[in-house]
Amino acid sequence: MRKTSLKLAAVGLVALGLGACNTPGDRALGGAAIGGLAGAGIGGLAGGGRGALIGGLAGAGTGAIIGAATTPARPVYGPGPYYAPRPVAAYPAPPVYRDWREQPSYDDYRPRYRAGY
């Protein structure tokens, strides 16, 4: 009796570990294991050996269907819809000069205070 309880507890722990998977196939497998154990337990209490077999098969099938159907959606990474698109540059890019002598000098920018201008 004690060995059977230990085996059943070990199988139950494995089934609970399988229940944490997130792909539809893994969820179906975990659901089948959990449903099969629950069905076999209930069927064994209600009808003995034959009831455990029938309950295990019914629970495994139902658990597989429910496990595959309740797979969560994949997470979406990256910017969500609350991010606005990047703004377009407000000013044109500065000119690119091939040589330092082509660049305007300070004299081209300084204000002229003489009266003739």
C-alpha cells in the first residue's frame, strides 16, 4: 500500500510539472496526464479496477482537449501601440564639406556694425 502511494505521488508530481508547459502540445500532454490521474482515482474509488481504467481514459482525453484549448497567447515583445512614431527631423541636415577650406569662416557669420552696410 505504501509503495503504491509513493508511486502515485511521484506520477502526480510529474503531471503537475507538465501542467506548466505553454505550447499547445505540451499543454495537451500535461492535461492528459493530470486528467488521467484524476479520472483513474475517481473511477477506482467508484468502480474498482475496471472503473479506474474507464475513468483514466475519459480523464486523459478530456484533459488533453482542455489543455490544448487553454494554451495562453504568445507574449508580444517590443513597443506597444502607446508609443508614437519617431518624429521627422525639423531641420535639414547640415551640409557636408569635402575640405575644411570650403567651410564658411567666422567672418561670414559675424554681425557688421559699420554704417555702410
